[in-house]
Amino acid sequence: MGRWALPALAAGALSVAACDSMLDAVGDSGITAAMLVDADSDDANWITHGRTYSEQRFSPLDQIDTGNVGDLGLAWFADMDTARGQEATPLVIDGKLYLTTAWSKVKAFDAATGAPLWSYDPEVPGETAVKACCDTVNRGLAAWGDSLFLGTLDGRLVALDRDSGAIKWEVQTTDPEQSYTVTGAPRVIDGKVIIGNGGAEFGVRGFVAAYDADNGAEVWRFYTVPEGTEDDASPEYLRAAAETWNKDVRAGSDAIGGGGTVWDSMAYDPDLDLLYIGVGNGSPWNRAYRSPGEDGTGEGDNLYLSSIVAIRPSTGEYVWHYQTTPGETWDYTATQHIVLADMEIEGEQRKVLMQAPKNGFFYVIDRETGEFISGQPYVGLNWATGIDENGRPIENPETRIDKTGEPALVLPGPLGGHNWHPMAYHPGENLVYIPAFEAGMIYAPEEGWKPDRARGFNVGFNLGAGDLPPDLGFRREVAGTVRGMLVAWDPVAQEAKWTVEHPGPWNGGLLATGGGLVFQGTAGSEFNAYDAATGEELWSFAAQTGVVAPPITYTVDGEQYVAVLAGWGGAYALSVDGALIADKAPVRNVSRLLVFKLGGTGELPPEMELASLPLDPPPSRAPADTIALGSEKYARYCAVCHAPAAVGSTVLPDLRRAGSLGNAQAWMAVVHDGLLKDNGMASFADSLSKEEIEAIRAYVIHRANEDKAMEAELNAAGQVARR
């Protein structure tokens, strides 16, 4: 059960020999192909997103261990200038730390002292925020030679000088007229910068592409779904995929992109020369609209949605695929973290690929061939009862709502049993640590749905179908069914060895170390260290904000540090009822980089008291049909950022308390005219009429009055409504 990285001297020599030409090209001082292939032997630095191409997020550093982690203290911190979700993995190269923040900004620090070195702002237009399903986040950088590479929210790939932050080149990787975004970290393989994108909810067609690290020229592009017009001249893999879709719909004038965006996970095996990409959900989610059969219900597997695909990084050539959710209709992406490892299974040494995608099953796959080895649920689920011997899920027909057309409570919901937050693998324990959670959703088809290419959240479901009534006690009861946990998963036995229950969901990514530790931040504003073997909590730090990003560790002058970017945000923080998680998670964002070492004596500033605007809306006087129209339009256009039922997300403004709520002209100036576009609130004039915009205001006023009455009733009964 050794590490995935090539352990033998002969294999290491082979890797270095294969990269001699690349060494000459980048020079002795830069990041080379050999360094990236052999990153596992460099315990001082963190030079690629998952530390190694295998994405194990395991460091052999053991200066900080189970015996002394209690002495860990804050070495230094740095405040960020972006009060949005922080999801990045920093890189550390020769004593310097580089990271991205929200809005695609980049900062460089002295890794030992925290002294700022330089910063870069790509000046992403604020109105780009409405193209992003899940906050204005960025997950990190890639390094090659003396350059750093960044994907920006508005679809650019930017090469920066590592010493100064100066721009070397930039290219637009996506069509700016469509709702593409880039939030994931690039990877570099043999001088090719590889980057995907997001936007499936808005109707784009997914692809991943490679660019020359020297000049930004596109080398290849791999589309993940067919266009619908494939012929004999088309790549064979796309012709095969087209047979699994309704081709007439794909090629029709009303067709939207189909989805399948590669918005996060990648891993690379240099021995097999295979790049593994995780492919996202369909567009729209509802397969009955995306690929209908003769009776109007959904049909077809719709390749390569929700699939792991192996391709050649030099050419973009398709090699194999494994689809985790055929005919996906629930937003069950396979873009979650991919981990490569070598381990013994049933007496045979296997090169495996592991993933815990949204659909709730943990998969072990042969990474040479794509053969399914095993799969078991790592969280509770009801959409399937298991996986058959061919690796295909055994579906529960009651949850296949694109066929029945009836609303259904499905578990997991669209946020999954595991989202983007990286796992970690400890080769000594042979355990995968999963930041898992359980949260279902009521899926209800949206009658008469049509795509909206301008601002539409194109999912084909009524996102208001599961709105909870204005009963705070009931809402909290529902919240009690939502779980968050750290699961130590045995990939051979396909079972949990131990589980740590968290106060709520949406907890941070993970780091495992040679000191026998697992580090994770939580939605409850803590940064914790656990015993990797038992799950016992050994150390905790009050971070003053939710932590969703994954930690890293490195050394400077022989001293070990642990660093994590803190700052609450992302999809769950945007879309969840703030009242539901008031007891479980923060309702604030304090964006900071936190760096720790043994004996650190640093302290954070005192935690500021969180002020809340009163819930004091104008009277609700609109007729019922206007409020109903507003509810419908709010669910499609507003809920994704401002939370369902206008209950107030935990990151963006609570519309029930908005200053413009009582002023129709001010509301129209924001929603229709785009008054606040530079702050991220673009105009919706191309999608909503003035009548519909006013109806949304009436609906929010109605909801605010309902919640005001609810809170007054609770206060009268002597209960405190914690918001």
C-alpha cells in the first residue's frame, strides 16, 4: 500500500530522463517537469494544487505530530480585501507563499514572516458575479518555470511573473458572450497549462483546454458533450456520446449548451501519461428537457456528463471514461476531488483512482483501464439502492423525477454528499478523509420551462418547490436533519473506520501529514487537528469565521508551518436559510490567511460583534397573483444567490432588510437598470420585465412580513429568534 508517486530509483530516473528537454527550456531556477513529477520528495514546498499530481494532499512532514500539536500557535495572519468565500489552496515555493482570493486576485507573502511581497488584481468586472452559480471564488494557482498561472472568474488565463506579479500574457479561454466562469485551479503538465470552466446552470457547453505555458497559445480543446451535429469528421468519442443524447434536441435552435463543465478536479499519472478530469452536471439539470424521449420524459445516458474521463495531456485524445450517474438529472457532478493511489485489493496490487462525487457513492476505479472495482455509499442516499457488477447504479424509480414529473425528496440534494472541498489520503493508514454532509432537496419539474440565455438559472426545476413555511421552529427542525461530518473511509473495505460529527455542513477541505494528523476547518469557525488513526480531536483554533478551504503544510529553514485560507462562502453559504444554520455555522465572513507553527504566539484581533439590520419591511399590500408571480420569478432568478424563500443568505445582502425594499424606484434602479453592477448585481432587464421585477419586490415584502410576524410570536412567547 505504497504511495502513488514512483518509489523506485529506476522509475525516478526514467521520469527525470523523460524531462531533460524541459529542464533546459525552463532553466535551473524554475519549476520543471521533473520537479512536478517528483513533487512527493519535496517536503519543504507545495508546488502544485494537491501537492502532487496524485492529488493525495498528504505531506510526510512530521515535526508537528500527535504528541506536540497542542503547542501549535498562530505564527502570522494576513487579512484579505475580499469579503466573499475563500476556497484557494496556496502554493509555497522557496520560502514564498502565493495564493488567490475571491474575485480572482493574487497575493504573495514571505512564508515565514507574512511580509507582503506583491499583489495582482485582474479587475474582473463586478457584473460577472451573476454568471457564477456559487460565489466569486477561486481555488488556486499553477506554477511552471518562473511563472504562476491563474484562471479568472471572467474566463481569462493569466501568466504572472512569480517574483513580481507582473503580467506575462493573458488569453480569453471562454466565449465572453456566454455565462462561462473559471473558479478552478489550473494544472501544468510538460509546459501545457490545463484549465476547465463552469457555467452549466446557465446553459454553456463544457470543455477543458490546454495552453502553451510560454505564450498562451491554445494547444488542444476537449469537449465533454456533443453538439448534436456530429458527422464522420467529428472525433469518435463525440460521435459515440451523441448516440446517448436526443440528437435532434442537441442540434435544435432552442438547445442550450448541454453542460458537462470541468470546473474543478483533475489528477495526472505520469507513468501512464493519463490526465483524469471530472465532468459536471447537465444543462438543464432536468433530463426531460435536455434529452427527452418520445413520450417527453428523459432518455439516454447523456455522455460524458457526471463522468471521470481519462485523456492524453499532450494531445487531448480520449482514452476511457467511467460515468458515475448515467442520465444525471439531480446535479450530481463528478467534478469532486480525484485521488490516485496504489494499493492491494483482493491480493492484487492495483493502480486506483478514488472519488466521492455528489451522488453519495465512494468509487474505486482502475486508473489504467477505467474498470469499476467497487462502490459503496459514504452518506445516506435514496436515489439508488446500490451499484451493480458493471458499475451502473441501481436507481430508485421514485426519485427519477424527469420520468414521473412528480415532486420528490431526493438525498443527496444538488450540493451532494461531498462538494468541491478536497479530500486527503494517508498512505500509512490507507484511509481517505472525506468532508461529507447530508442535505436533501425536493425536486419538482418546472412546468413549461424554457431556457434563458441572458440571466437564467437553467435547471428545469422549480427551485421554490421546497420553500419552508414561515415557522422558525419547523425550519430548525428541518435543519436538525442536515448533517456535516469528517469521514475516515477505508477504500478497500469500502466502509467508514471513524466519523467526526460537525455542528453543520459545508466544512473545509483536508490535509493529512506524516505526523499522524488530519487538519480541517469547519463551518463552526474552528480550525482543528485530529488523530489520523482514531479521529480524536487534538487541537482547535477559534478562526472567527467559517473555513471551507483546504490547509497546506511546508517548511522554511527547517521549521514546519501549517496554513489555511479562512473565509465563509460558496454555494451553501449563498443558498441556505441563514436562520437554519444560526446555531451551527457563522453568519459572517472574515477573510484571512492563517499560518501556524509550534510555539506560535500570534493573536487575532478581537472578534467584532455582528450587527443585524432590523426586520422592518413596508406593509404587504400586493394582490395574491402578483405575489405568486414574484415567488415564481424569485425562485428562478434570485434564490441561487439570495437563498430560497428570500430568507437571507449568509454572505450576500438579506433582501428582506434591503434599503430599497420600500422604494419601488430604487429597487428598479438596482434590478432593472444595474445600478450596483460593479458590486456584482448586474441588470436583469434582458430576462425580467418591469412588471416581474416589481412582483419580486412584492414577494420579498410579503415574505419579510411573514417572518417579522413569526419572530414577534416567538418573542412574545419568551423565545429568542437567533438569526
